[in-house]
Amino acid sequence: MKNGVSAANRLPRRVVAALAVGPIAGLAVFYLWPFATLLARAINGSTVADTLSRGATWDVAWFTVWQAVASTVITMLVGLAPAYIVARFEFPGRQLLVGVLTAIFVLPTVVMGAAFLALLPDSLDRTVWAVIAAHVAFNLAVVVRTVGAFWEHLPIDMESAAATLGASRWRVFVDISLPLLRPSLSAAGAIIFLFTFTSFGVIRILGSAGTRTLEIEVWRRATQLGDIGGAAVLSVLQLAVLAVVVGWSTRAQRRHARAVDLRPEQDRRRAKSPGERRFVTLVAIGTAALCIAPLAAMAIRSFRSSSGWSTTAWTTLGKAEVRPGIRLGLDPVEALVNSIQNAAWATSFAVVLGAVASLAIAAAGRGGRLLDVGLMLPIGTSAVTIGFGMLITFDTPPVDWRAEWWLVPVGHALVALPFVVRTTVGVLRSVDPSLQDAAATLGASPTRAWWNVVVPFLWRPLAVGAALAAAISLGEFGATSFLSRSGGETLPIAIDELLGRTGSLLQAQGYALATILTVATVSLVIGVSRFHDVTGLAHRRANGQTVDR
Amino acid sequence: MSHLRVDQIGIRFDTTDVLREATLTVERAEVVALLGPSGSGKTTLLRVIAGILRPDSGSVWIGANDITSLPTHQRGVGMVFQDNQLFPHMSTIDNVAYGLRVAGVAKAERHERGAAWLDRVGLAGFEGRVVTELSGGEAKRVALARTLATEPSVVLLDEPLTGLDRELHDRLAIQLAQLLVEHSITAVLVTHDPAEADVVASRSVRMDQIDGSD
């Protein structure tokens, strides 16, 4: 048999069912039910009419769209040059540049907001330009990785062929490379549009009353104005737009996919002419600067006070009373502790559920695909929508869980679960099915064979998934904005509150916390990259390529 | 004065000398075949002439002009690639007329000239065909027509007939030889097939005769 284990040696159905029951129940209670509640609240004639007839609603919708389009277009334009040099040239620091871009991409949104708040002059703070600048730096990695990965496999000889026909570099780019890159450009564009359309953390930190996106408006109406119905309508409106964009992007990618003979190996070379060397150096340094400067500014600002350089922000982090009589109302160190506790629980939930779900998906064949798709749904739903749905669902007895300590970690786990499953399922699926048959011929029962042959492959990808889940939980802001309660603030919530207040010490403390969050997230990502070969191995196996180890 | 002169070209990849003091002259309207085993630097030499690779030493001349530091698109050197490198997002006629488009030739004229070249390579009526659906032999001929349509001063042919079945190969080799003679084209043909060299080229040289690397 080519695909799957032979029927006789397959894991018994009852075992698969037992594995699947936990994830299905979790998904049903904490995702599908809140989602249905949200829809039920939104589908109400008068609420819909009332919300949609307000001019303010359309102002917000228009702003959401145009800032997302502007952010996407500028990110694509800025990202093409680094995508090109990463795809086509070998240069010192190339891996590091890709690593830095990726690290920036996985940073929490509030950190990115804080970093640009620290970097930009006061005149630009709280403007749409600050928001767009942060979106651009944040999402550069999408262009560089998506378009760059495609570009490096485009035959370089096709570009050379155009040059031998008289086309200048620019002509080659416009006539040959750009049209052939279109599938990857639409993919990257759609991803960036989705991220910036649902931008929440960056705008909470960098935006103002005039820069409200639908996400912000959902949060504002639900938590500040108590307009649950209106917020629900906007959530659904946003989901509808997202569905259209995803549908369009899928079609566009299919339409523009051409039968290009992509080269299996990359064709990178060192820059030879002085002009090329200058170009590569400038683009690499410029890109790195765009990424690192905001973070550096943030760290530096944590050492600034009204009277100059100072470590006060760091030394007073643990003191609820900053100066006699001046109380914070929140304790930064407690927020750090809360975040760590939340991350530990969220990671445990996501890892346990993700592990059994992945085992069930890999063992169940066709039926597993449904569970797989179901567990991916939270990715397509914004974290704000998830948090909002949970807030309005679990607010009445017997399910008034708003004060339960586990609600925030469960929300985080829901956001992280798709990432754990994606990391793990691929590896499990790549386990050679004939191994289970081989174990059976040696006398192992189907369950025993599965336990001895398949389950051992789980641990390494699960470690990667755990680190990702921890990073996601530490930085999660959208769902937490709805679910966290006073005294239970997490780091991102505390950063948002501190940066929203006046006073240089409080601001500096906000930057200090953002710096801590950056270091924690980047450390986790570096941890993940050490296990990178696990995912690489699974990928190659999935493509039917042999693996030399 | 010879039309194309490659003078003491040296090029290294990492620590390996791929070419060392490679020297070759080609007269106007002469077709020279470069013979040699795989890895002997034949294709590398073509790429240096086309400006796709920069040599570490030596120079390339066309007539009295040193073109060593000219970018590819300003050299007037056409090249037929081993795997054709047709542009998959363009129709057959747009591929053939691409060089004319870059040169600023008006659409009607470039289509007319492109169609004439398609006719010359035996593909009349193929204008609207999707290049990814052409057979191996058809794709080779389109690649040849695309290169010749720009009337380059030197044509480089990198194993242009590799991968075809024997009968088609022999037929195309004769057709190619006729085209090159009819249009008095100066060309360098890279091949590892001495019989093909005999049919297409007016003179054959072995890589070890013109290059000092191991």
C-alpha cells in the first residue's frame, strides 16, 4: 500500500475516537459555541440596521480598508528588494537577515506598536503614518519569505535569456520576473492584507480616535460602550470581508499559477560587480536597520526619564507605588508573573489537545481532515472575535466563567492550537506507514505498533509547537483585552496601559516591559529554530524526497 | 580582424579554476563548435561571452570593441539556452518578438517579423500557441527563432539540440546549419556530439585546445 497503513494494522477506531473526543469537545465549547452566540447576537434586524445606518460605522470600515491596502502595497514595494537579494545573492549575514525579519514577524503586536512609538518623533505618534510604518516593518518577513522563496527557485537563466534579447535589468524585472512572481505576490499580499485589516495591538498603541479599525471598534463598543449587538454586527462584517479576501486570493493564485519549471535547487551567487555589491549591501543594511532601529529605540527609551538617563523604570518595576502618593493601579511585575503563569497553562492546554488531535488526525485518514480543518478555524478568526465571543458566551450561570483563572489561558490555547497542530501533523503523516505493518509482523497489536512506531515521532515537533504556543500566549493581546480582569493583567495589557498614560517614568516602564517581552519571545523563537530540521525533515518526506541523515 | 575574440579568460568558482587563459577567435559568418566533456567549461565560456558571468581575468572583444564590462543586454550577443528558457507567460509570437519589443519596434512590424522567423524555422501558424504546450522540438525552434529575430552580431548555441530523438535531432541539425549559412550568422555552438558539430559548424575546437585549466 502506498498511502496509509494496511487496513488490518490500522489503529482501532475506538482509540482514534477516544483521541479525537477531547479536541472536538474543546473546539465545540470554546470556539463553535461562542461563535454561534456571536452570530445569534448579530443576526437581529434592528441591530444590523442601526449599526449599518451609522455614518461612523462606514468611516471605520473605510479607514480599516484603506490603511490595510496602503500598508500592504507599501510592504510589498519595500519588501521586493530584500526578497530579491535574499533569493539571488549569497552574502555574509544573509541567514541573520532572514532570522531578524522572522523574529520581528513573531513579535507581539503591542511590542511592535511600542517600538514605533519609541522611534518616531512626537509629531508622528498617534497618526496613521505611524501605524502604517509599524505594519510595514512587521510584515516585511511575509514578502521576503513568501516571494523570496518563490524567486530563488525561478530559473535565473530565464532572466538571462531576456537580457541576451536586449532587456535591461529593469525590463527583465518588469517583463519577466514580476509576471512570474504573481502567484507568490498575491499570496503575500493577501496575508499582509489580512493581518493589517485585523490589526489591533499596533493600533491600540499607535492609533488615536481617528485611526480606528473594525477590530478596535468591536473592542470599543463591546467593552467601553456596552454595545454588544453593534460589536457583534461589526465582527460578522469583518469576517465577511475576510472570507471574500481569502476566496479572491485562492482564486488569484490558481489563475496566475503558470507551468514554470521551478528549479529544485537555489541559484544564489556572490555579488560580483561593484554596483551589485553596493546594491546588496545597501538593501541588507537598510532592511536590518528598519527592523532593529525601532526595537533599539524602545530599549533606549526604557532608560530615559524626564531628567535624562536613568534606570529608575527598571528598578521600580516591582513597586506598585512609584512615588509616595502615586499609585499605578497595576503592578508590572505581577503582570509579568501573570503572563508567565498564563503562558505555562496555555502551552499545556495547547500541547495536550494539539498532541491528541494530531495523533487522531494522522491516524483517522479522511475523517481526520474534518478535524484538521476545524482546528484551523481559529486562525481565520481574529483573536478579538474569539475573545469577544467567549466574553458574551460565558457570562451567565451555570457557565459564568469570566472570573475563572483558566479562561485567559484557554483563549490563548485556542489561538495557539492551530500552530501546534500544523507543526505536529506534518511530521506524524510523514512516518512511513509500512513501519506499522512491520511492527505487526513482529507480533505487535495495532495499538502497540502505533504506540511504539508513531508516538515517538511526536515529541520533537511538539517541543516546537510548545515554544510557539508559549510565544503566542506571552504576546496575545486581542482575546486578552476581552478576557483579562483587573489584577490579572498580562504583559501586553500592562504595556498598553503604561504607554497610554502620561509621565515619562510610566512610559519608560512600559518600554521596559516591552523589552522584556521582546527578549522572551525572541528567545523562544531561537529555541524553535534549533528544532528547525524537524519541520524540514517532515516537509521533504511529505514531498516524497529521500532524506539523507 | 576576427569578429569575436575571447582573450585569456580565467574564471574560478570557489577554489576551482573552471577556465584558465581560455582563448578563441571566430571569424565573421563562421560557426565554431566547442567540443568537450561535461564540466570542461564550455557553457561557462558561452556565459562569459554573453555577459551572464563575469570573468576574473581576460577580455572579450567583438570587432574592435572590448565588451568585457558591458552588461548582457548591451552586447548584441544572442543565446539559445540548453533548456530553451521560453517565457511561460507569453504566447509563442510574443516570445519570438520579445527582443524586437525591447528594441522599440512597433507592434505590427514586430509581429510580422516574428511570424516570418517562425515560418523560417518551420512553425508557421504557431503564433498564438501557448509555449508550455509545445513539444520539445517545437520549443527548441521557437527558442532559436526568438534569438535570431533580434539579428545579434554573435549567436551562442548551448547544446541546442540535446534531448531530441535521433531523427528529429538530425533534421533540426541540418535546418540549423542552413539557417546559419543563409543569414551569414557568426555563431559558437557548444556540443559534446562530434557528428552534430560536423553538420552545423564550419570548424570544431576541443576545449582542451583553447583552455589551460585541468
